[in-house]
Amino acid sequence: MYENIKYEVKDQIAFVTVDRPKALNALNEDVLSELYKAFSQFECDDDARVAILTGEGKAFVAGADIAAMSKMNALEGRNMMILGHKLMNYMEAIEKPIIAAVNGFALGGGCELSMACDFRLASTKAKFGQPEVGLGIIPGFGGTQRLPRLVGKGMAKYLTMTAEIIGADEAYRIGLCEKVFEPEELLPEAEKIAKAIIQKAPIAVGSAKVAINNGYDMDLKSASRFEIETFTAAFGSDDKAEGMGAFLEKRPAEFKNK
Ligand code: DAK
């Protein structure tokens, strides 16, 4: 079904792996389309509660495919840009968590792809950067927008204008990743974190993502209003009755996603 990615669901976790190691998992139209399909599969599968996105080999994703882009005219470039934005906006809209497990190079479009995930776990071998200006372009998959939202305007401009590639510790320091692990620990730790989320109420977890992602771009008053509505949906769920009942009865909650 897929040629450039792997998709596997195990213990309610969807593992999405970009699998094009000979080009350091660079994103071309096929990879972008397959990722879109994989995340649609994840969204519709009630047995998959959390996705972990990673890369095969020494890269997470080393960027958009430079060889493919070098041959594109402006219209073809625009089409690819639409596809990339569609994918990354879609990942943010899915009401289930998507974790980036950044195993290696996350450059250009790869850094942008990781930023469309809900949070980033990095291996000590991870390298982040937006090197586009060295290629005569600027970030084209939302990097000029998501990077400042994560690390602040000044740092986003610094990274984008200098094209500096930073390691995991610096990425952690500036808020571009949330945790750093030894390479062999990255996926097991990502799995542990996914399992911890799976123990929580699914509607509440999904609603938290919706509230944070949508409210972030609103003014505080509108965002507060939006939180009230999102909160109310979770408050009316059976899982709220179960979660609070379980606390009062001093037993573990058994959430039903209702
Ligand atoms: N695209 C295509 N091939 C790539 C690639 C990439 N981004 N990155 C690596 N490769 C290929 C290399 O060409 C090489 O292929 P062969 O020569 O073996 O055939 C193979 O992967 C292994 O790479 P290296 O031999 O270079 O490996 P090293 O370990 O020596 O170096 C590296 C690793 C990551 C430092 C180096 O490969 C590198 O600098 N790669 C390019 C990184 C980069 O500049 N990435 C940003 C790309 S620009 C847009 C939307 C979005 C974007 C643009 C436009 N619109 C739709 C218009 C986004 C742009 C970008 O992401």
C-alpha cells in the first residue's frame, strides 16, 4: 500500500516511519501523499490512539527533495507547497496526538514536519535546522509561522537567516523539542509516553489538542470562549463521569471514548 513510508499499529499506537533512507527521507510528492493517507488511516482507526512519526536510518527527514524541486517550475512548486501545507494542517487538526520521534536530521521540510506534530522527542543524534536560505528559498511548509510560535520571533529569525543546524540539546534549550534521549532509548521512550497518554481519557486528550491548537492563534478573549466550548464537550462525556467516579472510588479509570 505504501512505498515510501511504513505504517503499523501496535498496542493502539500507530507507528508512521518515513522510509526513503537513500535520500535521507527527503519529502517529494509521493512521500507527502503517502503521509497524508497514513494519517487519514490513523484518524479513522478507533484502535489507534496515538501516532509516533519517525524516520528510517540516520535522518528523520532531511528536507524537501532538492533534486525534485530543482526541476520544478513555479506552478509545480506551488502544487507541492499546497500538498505540504494540507498535510501539516491536517496533522494539527486530527483530534489525536501525533508525537515526533526525531532520530536524526530534521532539516527544512523535515523540521517543519516535526513542528506540525504535537510535540517533539529527540535523540541525542538529532539535528534541527531551516537551511533553505542557502538554497535560495525560504521555508515553504509553514516554517516561517510554526518556528516563531515555538521558539519566539528572534530565535526563529536567527535560525532561518543563519541556516544554522543545531543539535538536540540546543533544540531542547530553545523549546524546539520537549525531551532528549539516547538514540536507542528514543522509540521505547516515545512508546512509554504514548502509552501514558493512552491511559488518559481520549476525548479529553483530543479536546486539549483542539483547544491549544485553535486557541493559540486567537486573541485571549476569543480563545477563552473557545476553551469554554471545548471544555463543555469533554465535561459532558461519559469519560468525565468515569474519571471522576474512579477518583472518588479510589480505583483506576476505564475510559470508553464516549
Ligand atoms: N533532498 C534530496 N536528496 C537529499 C536531501 C534532500 N533534502 N538530503 C540528502 N539527500 C541525499 C543526498 O543527495 C545523498 O544522495 P546520493 O548522493 O547518495 O544519491 C543522500 O541523500 C545522502 O546524503 P549525504 O551524502 O549528503 O549525507 P551526509 O551525511 O554527508 O549529509 C546532510 C547529510 C543532511 C547534512 C546533507 O545531506 C544535506 O545537507 N542535505 C540537505 C539538507 C537541506 O538543505 N535540507 C533542506 C532542504 S530545503 C516548498 C516547500 C518546502 C520547501 C521548499 C519549497 N515549496 C513546495 C515550494 C522546503 C525546502 C527544504 O526542505
